[in-house]
Amino acid sequence: MSNVGEARAALSTSIHEAVRARLAQVDQHYTARRRLLVETLAAAARPLTIPEIVTATPRLPQSTIYRNLTILAEVGVAYRLPGTEDHGRYELAEELCGHHHHLVCTRCGRVDDLPASAQLERALEAAARAVIDRQGYQVTEHRFDQLGLCSSCQVP
């Protein structure tokens, strides 16, 4: 197995162990259905709507997806991003998949991940520091979304 393959397998194992532990804290089990949802979110290149999750996991009823995503969100495994359309979008919590930001299309609602580069993080920190200190906040995390039009929605 390649180093990349080994790294992915280790990451996958650590994600599943973390999910199992978080569910156990609230007396819930890490069922095959929940594992499939976690794997679906982990494999996605961007946050997914419920209809997209239904399409990706056709053997799971929509009601099961809703019920299990609610539990996964309650234990901090999944995160629901508010959408610009009727559907919120779900992704794994940053502690499991890594810190990142989002590009959001204001026309169609598409959301893509924007990796958090060190340069971007330094710029955000510097821009926010004066306001944060003046307001007396202790910041524990941040979210940064860029709004605009995806390539499909841009008028030529």
C-alpha cells in the first residue's frame, strides 16, 4: 500500500474511532447506517444537502438519514451549515476533517470547501484581532465564507 493509501486508512480509522467514542458518551451506538453517513460526508469534496446524501446512499431511507444526522450533529460529529436554499448542508466537524472555509454561490446555493492556508489564517487573524480585543471576546474558532457566483452561475 502507498503512503497516501496508508495515511487515508489511518485517517479513516481515527475518524471512526472518534465517532464511536462521541456516540458512546451519550449511550448511542455507531451503527452501520451511521458509519455509512460518516463515510459519505468524509468522501464528499464539499458539504452535502439531504437530497445529495439520499442520492449518495440510496439504500438508506430519507427519514433514517435525517434522524441519524441529527444525532451525529448533537454529538459534534456532523455540522449543519445554513444554506441559501431550502436545504441546509452537512459536513463532518472540523475536528474530524480539518479546518477549512467555504465558497457559497448566492444563486444556486452550491457550497465548496476552501482550504485554510497558513497565509489566509494569518490574514484573518490580523484583520480580526483589533475588533476582537476591543469587544473583549475570547475567540475559540472562526468560520469564513466567501459569497458569490459559482462558475456555472456566472453570466458570460
